[in-house]
Amino acid sequence: MFDLVIFDCDGVLIDSEIISAQMLIDALAARGVQIDLAYVARNFLGRSYPTVMNTIREEFHLTLPADFEADYRAKLLERFERDLKVMPGVAEVIAKMRVPYCVATSSSPMRAAKSLDLVGLGHLAGPHLFTSTLVARGKPAPDLFLYAAAKMGVAPARCLVIEDSLTGIRAGLAAGMQVWRFTGGSHLRGRDLDEPDDARPHMRFASFDGFYDIAPELKSPN
């Protein structure tokens, strides 16, 4: 059924969203902006940093200082070095995959590559790591997924997207791809997973341990 599997990074390959969300909440609180995890999940999950900053400017009439991004990213990577974990079971799934795969993420190239390396998935960086810096429009526009598919030489209809965020699901659907939602990340645990009509995946799964029970045709026979 599929000739390419496209993985999102944060919240799918790495259990990072809960870390970055809490750090952003704390950083904004220090500047008088009060948001919670539900707000982050609803407005920021799956979106690029510039989009997040634009939302903060529009919603809270706050323009963050020029050094905010660099400071936030530096502190986030320090925290990642201490606390970041690979999503359970995903390394084994990738190791046994029969078809080509790649990563398409809203994270910056440096953050994505560093994060993957920290959890032992550094081999996913390089030419098969696609970030929103490569396209004019980030998720929920389909541009990034379409770009990744084109570079990998696969028609969109033959691609399977693994996403966690509603933003990413919208992007995959808009690209004409099959979209499965991974719900096993710490940031989604115990949360309301209601999905609007424009962000309903074709399937949901909560653990990579059972991935090949769902898609045995994607597993290498060796």
C-alpha cells in the first residue's frame, strides 16, 4: 500500500513536546503571559517557531526581545541533553522497515538533527531530514510533506504520514497522503483527543510496539 513512510519528529520519534511546551510556558510567564499546556497543544503543537512567535505577538500584543529565540533554544537543548528520550519502540520499527522512510518536521534543522542524535537516531538526519525551512509554508500547509515525497521520488498517494498534532494531520491530509496519528507521547497522555472534521486521521495508535500488527506489509522479512 505504501512506498514511503514520513515521520514527524517531535512527539513521534522523540518524546520532546512536553519538555518544550513547559519551557515555553515558563519563559512566557516570566514576561507576564500566562498560558497552559492545553493552549500550547491547541495553538502551537506542530508549528514552526516563527509561527509560534507571530501568534504570541497577535494574541498577547507582546514582541519578544531579539535574543529570546537564541536563549530559549539554548536552554531547550540543555534540557534535552538531560531529559530527552526516544519514543519507546520506534527505533525497532525503523530498523525493521521494508520501505524507505524520512522525517518531515517543523523544527529547525539544527534542533532536529541534535535531538535525533541525542536519542540514538542520528542516522535519520542528513538527506532524509526535511524541515519547514525548505518550503514557503509550514504545516498545516501540505508543502513540507509534498516536498519530502518529491525528493524521495514517491507519489503523495503512496505515502504514509505518522503525526501527533492536529496541525501535522491537516498537512498530511492536504497533501493527499494517508495519515496515522500517534497518541503515545507524554504531551497527549490523559488529554482530550477530539479531532475536528479537517484533522481526522485515517487511523490512531498509541504504541510503536504494535505498529507491525497494524501494517505487517511494511515490515522487512529479514
